Amino acid sequence: MLKNLGNELVEFEEKDIYSTRELHTKYWDKIPVLLKNNHELLWPFDTNDIQKFNSIY
């Protein structure tokens, strides 16, 4: 979905939730998760939700 948005101005960084216990405990049942400026968009979401999330935060 992220690739289909066609927004080259947004950078994405992939994180492994198994890298720390904190990330795993917080997100194991919610992946994929988008984070931006301390705001979260948790699964399930669609392309429309991503666009709204990106424009608001």
C-alpha cells in the first residue's frame, strides 16, 4: 500500500519488532504499524487511512 501511494517525499523506515522487548510487547498484534511524530496508525488500515494519517500528522 505504501508503494502505491506514489509519494516520494515521505521516507519510510522498517523496524524489526523483535529487536527489543518493548516494541514486541507493544506491537506484536498490531503490525504493520505506521508511526509519525509520535502518532500511530495501527492495523487494520487502508490506503485512504494512510493518506489521512500522513496529511494530519
